[in-house]
Amino acid sequence: MRRRHFLALIAGGSAAWPLVARAQQGMRRIGVLMGASENEPEFQTFLAAFREELGKFGWAGGRNLQIDYRWAGLDAEATKLFAKELVLLQPDLIFSSSTFTTAALLQQTRTIPIIFANIVDPIGSGFVASLARPAGNATGFVNLEPTMVGKWLELLKEIAPHVMRVTAVYHPDTAPYVEVYLTPFKATAPSLAIETIVAPAHDMSEFDSICAAQARQPNGGLFVVPDPYFLTHRAEVALLVAGYRLPAVYFNRAFAEAGGLLSYGNDIADNYRRAASYVDRILKGAQPSELPVQAPVKFELVINLKTAKALGLDVPWILQQRADAVIE
């Protein structure tokens, strides 16, 4: 009986051994679940900013921190599988890159702390009870500031005053939060004398058809809703839009760098840097429920003058002066 009792104690406590061993060695462990492919240079840049900031708090991979990465791309099944794998590793916390990775992680654990880096609607997605008091095991940083949608339309109208009809394009599967953007889009447009159209695109073929339809009539433009699918396909998006000679506004500078007309949005790398402070606080004993969800604080406007010239647009000098970057 004593032997069976001893074996039962061993089995029951085995799950805690990794945590105990790491504590004894001074080594902490975090998981990272990325909703992108490992060969995406932008996301490597984001993680580099994250690790650099961790270093400022004294955390270094291989010295006192073990980091387990999982790259799920936009594959729903891979996201679920990697979420489960990371939870089974019993890390001290898990860093999550997107709405989808966060949802998958929360399906697997309601105890391991989760820090999300760049999501849209944590309350509507059911991740937190409120921004000020998350209440559960997840908290982090969002990429939406309430006035951003109006700003996108204002910028598009400023650079292309002739635009009178704007189509908002989104991917239904990768933008479940789309109404957060569409509601202010529809509310703001009339004040700028803009007619609104909403068009879901499940793939690039549908996106091509939407662009073609918009280009058949004069004075059309595009608003690409923040969406990981279109960010992944930004080069193809920018090429198609340019081919149809449509003025378009985008949510991330990567589009402008790929040939898009202009972009305005939060600096994603900055959210990753700021997330490192929450990692530090949780590793030092704080609870996610104690850390409020934070809004973006750094934004960037990028204008592609080469694209503007190809569209026959004369970019106002004052707008160029306001830009954080001008691509010539």
C-alpha cells in the first residue's frame, strides 16, 4: 500500500516538475504562438523588437528565459494544435500574436497567463471582461483607436479628392470583428460625401472581382479592413489595386512599401515592445487580471509618391509633411 501511495504521489506531482526544475535553475519559460508564417520578415521584425525589449528588463533567451515558438500561419487546425502543444509545456505565460491565436489558447487554458500583442476587440471576442479590469487570464494590447476609421477616409479623400464611392473589403474568416470597423466606416462616410460599399472577399480571386467592379465606374476607391489575410497577401493586393488604378488606403505600412498608395495605422512593433513589460511583470508575480488592456500609442502615416504619380494624383505638400515616411 505504501508503494502504491508513493507512486500515486509521483504521478500526481509530475506535471509540476518542469516548473519546479526551472525555478531551481533560475530559468523561466514562455510560449509564443504566431498567427503568421515563419518566413514573414515583418513578423520576425516584430519578435526582434519584443526580444530586444525583454533584454532591457534583464530577460535573455538561453540565460534565464526559454522561449518556445510556434508558427501557425493562417491555418485554423495548426493554430489549435500549436495552442494545445504550448499549453502542455506548462510555460509561465504564453505570448499571442492575434485574435485567432488568442481564441485558440483560451480554449486550451484559463489558468496560464496569456498576453496578446495586436488584436482588435478583446471584449467582443470574449477574451476580457473589460479593458480596465480583464478579470481572466488574458490581457495585452489592441491595435484599434476609435478615431482611426474616420482618419482613413479623411486621408483617402485628402489625397484623392475625386473619390466619392469607397468599398470596404475584408476576409470573412480572418476578420470576425469586422463590424467594429464597418460601423464607424458607414457613420463617417456621409460627412465626406462618400458612398459606402461593403464587400467580403474569401480569396484573391474574389478580391480581383471586387476591384474590377469598383473600377468600372469613375470616382471609386478602396478601404482594406485590418485583416491578417490581406496583410499576408499585401504584395498581390497592391499590384491588383494598382492595375485597376484605384486609390486605396491601408492599415499597415507594409502595403505602402509594397506599392500601395498610402497607409495609416498603429506601429505593430511598438505593441510588441510594450508587451515585453507585461511579460516582465507577470514573470515577477503580477496577474493578467491586474494589468489593463492598453490602446496603441504610436501611429505612422506612409505615402507612396511613386504610386500617387502613376494614379495622376498630386499629393498636397502639407500631407507629405505630416507623413512619417514618404516613398519616392
